[in-house]
Amino acid sequence: MQVGLNILGAENLYAGRIRPVLDVAAAADRAGIDMITTGDHIGFNADAHAERVRTHGFPFPIEHDWYEPLSLLSSVAAVTERALLNVSVLIATVRPPVLLAKQIATLDRLSEGRAAIGMGVGWQEAEYTATNMPFDARFGRMEDTVRACRELWTQAPATFQGREFSFEDFHARPFPVQTRVPVIFGFGPSQRNFDRIARIADGWTANPADMQTFSDSVALLHNTFEAHGRDPHSAIVQVSVGPERRDDGTVDLDATAEKTQAWHAAGATVAVFRPATFCAAGEEVPQLIEWAVGLKSTAGTTQEAAR
């Protein structure tokens, strides 16, 4: 099992300063964290945000700072050497595909081959309106976007004909370092969505709301990979792990470790922890990193016991 650190909102542990978050990323990289990730929203319509809070318990206030993730990860790339750089998840379909391909290729070059990008289509139509992108048929546009990126990442000149955009004899360098940049879709667990992953992507980021059926979903994902002629065990399965708490509200790391190991035994390949939800102050983050890295030494034993 790989372990990740989600730096989204970590600046709030440092009086709103983002620079110390880069120091956290560097320390996590040195300690053995396998992935540094963050989240994405371009912005919010106030009514849409309030509705999301009411109906889905969206945990971020409208005043929350959302740093552009690929820009932030480029800064992380400069202070790290080994951790994968991830977005969970990038709302890819509010971005022009050719520009997105360029941004990800640049990140992969800056990090010497460490980009592993989660992509989704989001839930807020206002983000599409504000960026002049179509909200309808966004799932199909996502497939075209990834196909276009893969063409631009491997061919010069590149040619692509999609339903809503196209290019011909187009040179866009640099290519990524990786022959295949991992793309991890943040979709709901369904046969249709897993077919999309098996066709053009490399794994699945599970939404916390979908964890009740996690084991069955992983089995479906593996079966779908196999049906598409792909190695089922090559599928990345990424989960975000929130803290288990005691009755007094304090974080119970032992109970959280048990939950994480159970999800790993059920098929999770990457477990991600967000300091902003585990820690009350920046001084607590090193302990969280040490604990998360320590989980890797027990994950193999737990998975063997589950078989």
C-alpha cells in the first residue's frame, strides 16, 4: 500500500501561510510518503455552494482558499524528489484540453516523471458557465480530453478529432517523462464509469460517500479491467481516509489505522490523509506523517491475513 498526504487546506494550520505547506511536503517526501495531493475548484456560485453544504455536507466554507492545483504541485515538485504528485480530483472538463495537456506535461518534466493526476467532472454547473465550457455531456468530453492529452503527450505533430474540439498537425512540447502519465478518475462506482476507466484511464479515486460498497466496487473494477484485456491488479484504487475519533473528539490513530488496513485488504492501493482534518496545529503534522508512513510496514501482513 502507498500512503499519501493531502495538503488541501493545510495552510490553515500555519495562520493561512502557504509557504510552510511546501516545507511539509518536503518533509513528507523525505520521510517516505508516496504521494502529495491536493484538491480543485475554480470557484463557487454562492447559492450552489450553500445547496451543496445542505445536501451533501460539503466541508469547505465559501471563503476557503483553493490554490490552482497544477501550479501548487509545480512548487511541490521543486522541493520534493520521490513522491507522486496528484490532484484528487482535477475538474478537467472546465479546462481547455490542449492547455491541460501542456500543464500536466510540464509538471511531469519538472518532477522528473512523478505526475499522477486524478480527474473528474465536478458537480457545479456555475464553474462551467464561468469558464465558458459546456456542462452537458461532460462525461463524454472527459474521455475526449484524456484521449487528446495522450495524443499530445506522445505525438508531434498530433492530430485529434473529438466531438467538441479538434486539432491537426499540432506540435506541443515538451512530452512528459513518463511514457504513460497515470490518470485516475474520480467517478461514482458503476459499470459505465468503470468501463470509461478501463478504456482510457489507470485507476479510480473513491468518493467517501461510496465507501459502503467499496469491496464490491473494487471487484467490479478488477473484472472490468480484465474484460478490457488489462491486468486487473494494475488498477490504482485511491481512498481518502478521515480520522476516527474518540467520544471526547480526539483523533484515535489506532482505530484509523484499523480502518485503513481494512480498506487496503479490500483493494485500496493508495490511502491518503489530510492534515487539516487530523491536526489542530502545524506542530502535530510531523507525527501524522510518521504514523502514515508506519502503516506501510503493516499493510502487507493485513492483506495476507484477509486472503
